[in-house]
Amino acid sequence: MNQSTAQMPFKEHNGSFQSLVEAISRTLNLPASVWVLDKERQALTIAASVGLPSRYVREAVLFLSEGTVTGEAYTTKQVVIVRDVLSDPRWKYKDMAREMGWKSALCVPIMVHGLVVGVLSVYTFVIRDFSDMERQLLANYASQIGLTLEAAKREETLSRLLDIGDDFARLITEQPKVVLEEIVRGACEITGAGCAVIYPCDPAREEFYDIDRVAAHGLTKPLELSEKPRSEKGMAAYVKRAGEVVVSNIKEEDPAMLKSPFIEREGIEAFMGIALEIADRVLGILYVDFRTPHQFSDEEKNFITRHGWVTSH
């Protein structure tokens, strides 16, 4: 997946922006649709539409690996215009286009914090170009949909924090590692991170990790940890001192990190590390890692910090 794309599926929120698609269709008097990433994060499906056959809405799937028009708008972060969909090899559903009389199409990426989360498409009934006004209008609507998706993500983030918080007091006593595993899994699901790891400190020896309680999610290979004190020159010590470390592009910001066995093995290109502390005592380190360069939004930083706060209270 291109580094400029987000990994969070939003189709479950289609009702929250259906009205915007209806407004687009009324304004331009054209069919319109919004495509978003599916739960497997491999393909685009239709989340809201006006003027499209119901069977097409249910069944249409555009895999990002297939090189489709809509997929190109998603992966390149660029507006894509097709003057004749029937002659363009990138247009997948030509039979549906013939049946519906679609001739030209305009696909506009939907952005949230500089990341692509979906594509807004409109279809014409004659072969024609799109005016600058139409392009700007679609860009404005795409921006509005992005704000709607962002609000939906905030709601989901809050809900997940509350779910974890409600059960935390009981579970941290009964099943401490289960709680930590829930935290790292939730951090990946909400932020779209590739993997996450919590390294809790050994309560008797702060310079050591409590290896038995280290929790991870999304790793390609199991962790291999040895019983030895952490280096004062290492990343964990740095995160402990700083409280929070954010690296959006390792290759550009600190290429020396690429020599780290973990970063090299897991293909990490961006991460956020936070020190989990209470009463000025660091209880562990949480890392949230991405396998592509990733510009962390303020919302993601707040979520990761709040998520880590839950683990230490």
C-alpha cells in the first residue's frame, strides 16, 4: 500500500455521509459514490452512493493490486479523470458502465490529515471533460466527507478507550497480560499501525523488562528477548527520558535506526514510543509501529498516549 494511504476501514460509518453523496448528486445531477477500504485493507468497496444499482453497490470490489481507476486515485493521492470509461483498460466494470450509460468519470481522493481514506467518484452520461468548477466542487465535497470520517474515527476511538477502561481494573489484577495484549491490539486497529509492543518493566529491577508480560500484536516473527539490562544508550532509555518519541520517516530522520534488529526484521519505517508512567515512575514502554512512512496526526498521538495511560493506572 502506498505510504500516503490510511489503513482504517470506514464502511461501517456509511450512514454518516450518505447525505453528502446525495448533495453531490443533486448539485451535479450525476450519479456519485464513495469508495473506502474494506476490513481486510486490500480492496475498495462502496460505502455510500446515489444513482448506482443496488447489486453493483453490494458486489463491486476494486483490489488495490489490480490497477483500477479508483484504486489509482486512492494509492497516488491524485485526482483521476477518465474521458471514456469503456475504452480505458483500468476501468474494471465495463458491462455495468454500458448498462448504466456511464461515459466519463472523475475520481477524487478523500483525505484525513494528509492520508487517503477513500475516493469520491462521479459518472457522466456523455463523453466530456470536467470543468475547473466541477473539480473544485468535488474537492470541497471530498474534504467534507473526510471531516465526517474523521469524526467517526474519533467516536470509535473514544468508544474503544471506554470499553478498555471499564474492564481494566478487574482484568489487570486477574489477567495482566491479557489486558496488555488488548491494548496493543486496539492501538493497531484504531491507528492502522502495522504492529505494536508493550515492554513492561520488571517491578523489582527497573533496568530489566518483565519478559513474561511483554505483549505484542501484528509482528511477522515472534519476539526473542534475552534477560539482560537495557542499555542507557538504547531507544528504550531515550523514550524513558523524553516521555514520548515520534519518528515519521526513519530513513529520512534517523537512518541509523534501520540497523536495529527489530526495525530491520519487521520492516518498520515509522513509530511512536511513549513511556508508561505513574507518579513519576516509568512502568514500561509502548511502541506503535508502521511499515510505511507515517505522519502521525494529533488525534493519533492523543489516542496512543491515552491508550498507554490506561495501561499504567
